[in-house]
Amino acid sequence: MTQGMLALPRFLARLPADRLFVVVTRATALVAIVLVLSLLSPHFFTFQNLMNVLRQASLQFILSAGLTLVILTGGIDLSVGAVLGLSACLGASLIVSGHVALGIAAALAAGLACGLANGMLVTQLRIPAFIATYGMLWIAHGLTYVFMKGEVIHGFDKGFRFIGAGHVGPIPAPVIAAAILLGLLYVLLHHTRLGRGIYAIGGNPVAARLSGMPVNRYLITVYALSGVLAAFAGLVVIARVNAADPGTGEELLLAAIAAVCLGGTSLFGGQGGIGGTIVGSLILALVINGMNLLNVSTFWQAGGMGLIVLVSVFADQVGGRRVNAAVHHRGGKP
Amino acid sequence: MNAPAAIATHAGRPSVRQLLAAAPGAVYLLVILCALLAVWRPEFLSAANLTNVALQVAVLVIVSLGMTLVILTEGIDLSLGAVLGLAGVVMGLALVGGYPFPLAIAAALAVGLAFGLANGALIAWAGMPPFIVTLGTLGIAHSLAMVLTHGNSVTGLPAQVRWFNEGQVLGFPVPLVATAVLFLLTYLLLYHTRFGRYVFAIGGNRRALALSGVRVSAYLIAVYAFAGAMAAAASFVMTARMNAAHPTIALGLEFDAIAAVVLGGTSFEKGRGGIVGTLAGAAAVGVLRNGLNLLGVSAEWQVAAIGLVIIGGVAFDSIRGRT
């Protein structure tokens, strides 16, 4: 190979081969989707549509951000969609009657409560995360339907709607919210003790515990954050569509997981990060936008998400392993 | 092996106390629920209502049998409800399209097997986590069912289909006979074959099994394929009962099945549990739903209640396992 081809940016060159594999495949996917969509649809490269994609990606990111933290610890939160729905509906009932601040507080509190419960179940009762949060999924889901009695709440205050439907100059408000959230979570993950703890727990929970880290406290914090961020995502969603119904969030679980997997965060914990989830959310938003532009039936959407999850996890498992093996075999870096 | 039997072999005759301590949560729940319902709602104990409960539980038992094997291997299959829906839709469309009955049944079974094999292969060969694989295939199966039917029910099925619900064998309703046959089949498979021993061993100590030269991947794939086929078999009873194939009818049924397995004392760790407990677990979930119906509790509360039951069951198991 020539010297020129090896001149990767330094941070890429320092990555292990399997992480480099993730970065390269995701960049390729992003470019390929943009190329295909701009060739197939004349409406793709319009300002209006690109802003739509950005807003969709931001919503997706807000929903997947908390889940990313959970997955980095080697856990999972299957309740994000249902918790989103429950807190959105609770909040909506207050917001629609004029108590905007109270409604927002109630929604975030509901998310926090569900998240704390998840964290306690996982750490104190030592229930596997996928089963504890799966139980929580159905509890939250059931409570949402009980609370709403099958009705729809719509017509929110204009001030509240800003967070979902407003603009700052040409930029949609959710995009700004997502950017701020990205900054906060980046600092949290890479410049705080909690952040180091999250990676340590995901990398080797036994070693983390033995090193005297307050593993249980960190885990409860992470599940609580996931619940609060799901609630926040719920507020943004209902502000955007100007309505809340008991089905809100029902189909978002698969999308939330898809964005994290697409972002290259390992489901076994300890590898990946919040930056990946931004890329994953963008790819997912482009895919959904493409399906809409090309008039693909919405019936395909769940299957599309499922396929994306399977393909990206499969590629990282099998492809990443192969690349690693090849590099180790040659005894050097690519 | 189920717990009472294990105690019996170790310590001679088990005391009542040992038996009570070893009984899965489902037994307690079942006894309490039946006692409460018999007092509050005497109509619960009527033959008509009990038969109704048994018929309702048939589909759940069949799906739970497959789920038990999956959970014994420390796995989970979230796709079973969606696969059941897709299998039913495929059978329905084949029949409405004029294909012969056996072919329609074979097609539905093939759908169940194919999804099970795909789940198993991705889990065993690619080393992907079971909940993520089966969540992905859930989405795919659901989408396929919706696309095939455009979101509508498949109706106008030939009268033969109803045999799966209304027919009788030796005076017993077909759903109950089918459930009994499949239960016996699973029992033999689990307790009297090498496959069954390996199912427990995969959950107990997968590495040791692999090191002793057993092809763990092949057995793991077979377990998921079995679960998929059972979901397809359950779709026959379900479709017959509805006299139509709905693409979304069984979404969430995997949730009741997981509750049944957990209540039946099968653990998510170390291959502990068995299908006798699952039978009690499915009965408990069925009675719980029926009882809440009789008491006029809405389906929404039932969903939340069963979520609590799952968490409570696993927590109970976790606390008991620690002492």
C-alpha cells in the first residue's frame, strides 16, 4: 500500500480494526443512501426536505440518546417507547388544560420514576435488564391506555409547541435541542467520572465492581437518565404533531434501538458512543425519508427497521471479528 | 427436571414443606386466584366458563412450550407473536387462493420454521444477543403480514378450518387434544432424548458442553426452529377460533408466554425449570385474564398487571435463588 492511502486522520488510525470497520461501513452507508436518494428522487435535495430529514434525525437522536448510555453499560432498555408514551400522555393532559410547566415537570417525573424503577430492578433485584425493562414496557403501556381511556389529547399552547414545531431562523427547534443534548452527553461520557464508569461497566463489570466503583449507583443513574430522556423525547414528539394518543411511542422502540446499532455502539457494552448515535439517527432518518419520497408503504417500516438492526449488528459481529482476526494474523495495524 | 422430582431423588420422600418451597409461583397464584374467584364470582367454576378458559389457554400453552425451551437455553424469543400472525395469514391466504388444505398448513409451518431457523442461526452462528435478533425478526414478520394482507383480515376461509376449534376427537375439543399432544411431544423431547438433555445443558453450562464435543450451535438452532414451528401450530387454533386470519392478532402474545414460563418457575439463568411448570404458568395467566374479565377489569389494566407478574415472578425467583 502506498503512503498516501495510509494517511488516515490520526484518531481513525488509532482505532482498533473492528472499530475502524464500523466507522468505514457507516460512512459508506451514509454516502450511498444520499447518492441513491438524490438520483431516485428530484425532491430529495431541496432545502425543505433536508430540513425535514434533520428534524426527523434530531427526534430520533433525542429518543436514542439515553438508550445509548444504557447499551454502553452492556444493558438494554426495552421500555423507552412505552415510557415515552406514558409520560407524553400524562404531560399532555396537564399542558392542554393550561398548566404547561406543570405538565412538562409531570412528564419528566414520570420518565424518571420508570427509569429509577428499571435501575432498581436491574441492580437490587438483579433481574436481567431485558426482562425487567420488558415488564416495564407493558406496565407503562397498560397504564397509558388506562389513563387515556382510548381518547386523543390535541391542541397545545403555542409556546409549548415551539420545542417540536418551532424554528430559530431557518433551523428547526428540535435540531438545536439535539445539538445541546449531544454536547451535554459528550461531556458526560468523556469528561466525568460517571462517563468513565459507564465504559468501565460495559467493558468489564466484574473489574469495575472490584475496583471499588459505585457500579449500582452508576447503573441506576443511567436507567434514570434513559427514562427522563424518553420523556423529553415524548414532549418533543407531541409538540411536533400537536396531539397525544395512547399509541404514541408504541412503534418507536425498534427505531430507537436501530439508531444505536446503526451508530456502531456494541450491544455487549463498552464500545461506541453518543457520536455514533448521531450518525445512526441521520442514516435512519434518511432511510425513512427515502421510503416516504419513493412512496413505499408504511407497512414496510417495521420490517425495514428490523432488517437494519439485524444487518448492522450482524456486520459488526461477523465483519468486525474477521477484520480483527486478519489484522492480528498479520501482526500489525491496517 | 422439575423441582419436586429433583428433591425426591436427592432426599428420599420430600416433606410437604419442601414441596411447597419448590413449587413454582404459578401454583400459588393459581390456587389464590381460583379461591378468590370461586368466592367473588361463583360463575367462574361453571363448566362452561372453565371450558372457555381452557380453550383460551390452548394457544398460549402451545406458544409457551416453545418459549420454555428457548428460555431454558438462556435465550428469549420476542418474535413468536408476530410469527404466529404471519403463519396464520399465510395459511389463510393459501386457503382463500384455492390451494389444498395440507399445502396451506405446510406453508404456515414452513413460515414458522424459517423464522425459527433464521433466529437460531443469527444467535448461534453470528453470536448476536437473542432479544435483539428476535426483536428484528418481530418487525420483519409483522411487516410481511401487513404487506400480504394490506392490513386487513383474511376472511371467507373454507369451513374445514373451523375443525381446529369446533371439531372433536374422542369427545374432546380439538384445541385441547392438540395442546395435550404437543405437550406430550415436548415432554418426551425434553426429558427422554439427547436433544432435551442438551437443552438443559446449554443453559447450565454452554462452554462445558461445547468443550465435550457437542455441536451446541446446531442444538440451539433446533430450539428456535422448534419454537417457530410451535407458533405456527398455535396459529391454526387461533385462526380457527377467529374464523379469520388477522395480521396483528397475536402481537404481544409472546408477552403472555414469557409470563407463563417465568411463573412456571423456569429461570432465565442456568437452565433451571421445565414444561410442567409452564403448563401451570399458562393456566395461571389464563385464569388471571379470565378472572380480571369476570371482575370487569379492562384489558389495559390486565396488560399492566401481567407486566407486574413477570417482574414479580423473576424477582421472586432471584430472591429465592440467593438464599
